[in-house]
Amino acid sequence: MSIKKASFLSDKSSPDILEKHFSGAGLLHAYHLVSDDPGIVERLRRNLLGKIPEERAHLDILVIESRSFGIDEARKLRASVSQRAFSGRRFVILKIHAFTEEAQQALLKTMEEPGLGNHFFFITDMESAEALLPTLRSRLVLVRDSLPKHIEKKEVRLFLESAPATRFKLVRKILESEDRTQAEEFFRGIEVAIKENIERGKDISLGSFYREFIRLGEYLRRPSSNLKMILEHIALVCPTIEGKVRESA
């Protein structure tokens, strides 16, 4: 595992998904950034430095990159962020391939009490994105470079904007492929879209449904879970998002 402080970078990152979501004064305390870009840490670091020019000479950015992250690392991190940063703000970037369950439980407590001025960025690739516990994911703002690889935005939009009858047809089409991965990715695509709409304040009812959605995600993680039952339940109870279906990718 490597732990390092960020070096000063003067060049500003080009406009991209990070520019859209991460702005200096408006940053929330915790994000889950899903990306297969090997340069994602540098992109994020440049973006944070560029957004807060008046602070960057003293900006406290802690980068942790590792294949695995256990309870000992989680405790060390909690101890590190418990002290106030010199500049008053601290950015913690965790690019981890696999977290142990114990570590995630400890990190959940840290996310519940993040400390003044701390901002956390969990970075995972597409393959390991769903390895985070649903309870921890629920504390993080999800940002993806793109939707899961098999899922198109228009399919997710159609599902969320349609009545149950149309939703059941979409579910049936996915299940007929007998590809559990595709079904799980469709579930995650719905999660992305719901979170985006909640963050934009489009529909208050989505907030209460999202809590149930996270619970369903816990069942989905079990090898014996019934995908058909879970997806059909979502088709039946998920609030409808008003609006025309757009054909953008």
C-alpha cells in the first residue's frame, strides 16, 4: 500500500466529469468515483488543486493506493483525519481494489462522523465497484465516468419513466439473456439514475424509495438471490420519473 501527500500541480485538468461534480466550495464530504481510467487519481488531484487556487499552496491531499485495505489501515486513516488539517480542509483519495468487510464497517463510522473539513473520494474500477457494502455506498455520492458497460442510459430512462407494464417487459428482456452480470449492471444503472435525480432535487419520493433500493441491493449481493423477484419488485414500486425519454448515449 502506498500513502503519499499530493505534489503541487500547476496545470488545470480539462473539462470532464470531475469538473461537473467537484467544485471547491460546494464539495460534499464523501464520493464514490467509479472509473477504469488509470490516470483517474491525477485527474482528480489536478481538478481539486485547480478549483481552490487560494488554498493550493497549503492544500492537504492524502492519496492511498492499494490492492487491499483492511481494518488496520482503516483505523490509521481515522486517526489521521481526526486532527484538523493545516489549511482547514483535507482531501482523502482512496484508490482501492478490495476492502475487507471489517474495514468497510470502520469506514462507515468515519463517514457518519467525517470531521470538520474532511472530504473523501473512494475510487474503484467498474469491476470492483459493487464490492462496497450497500450501507457504505449509501453514504457516498456516486459518480461514474460512464454507466455499466452493458447498459445504455436510454434503457434506464425508459424503465424509470414508464408504467409497470413496460418495466416488466424490459425486465423480461434482460432476464431472458440468462446473464446475471447484465441483470446486476441494469440494477446498478437504475441506482445511478435514481441518485442523480435525488441530487438534483427532482423528486422527493425517490429519497424514501432509495433507502428501500439499498436494502434490495443487500439481497442482490447474495449468490442465492432471486434477480427476477428483485427487479420485478422495483418495476412495481419505483416512483415514475416524469419526462420524455431522450436518445442520448
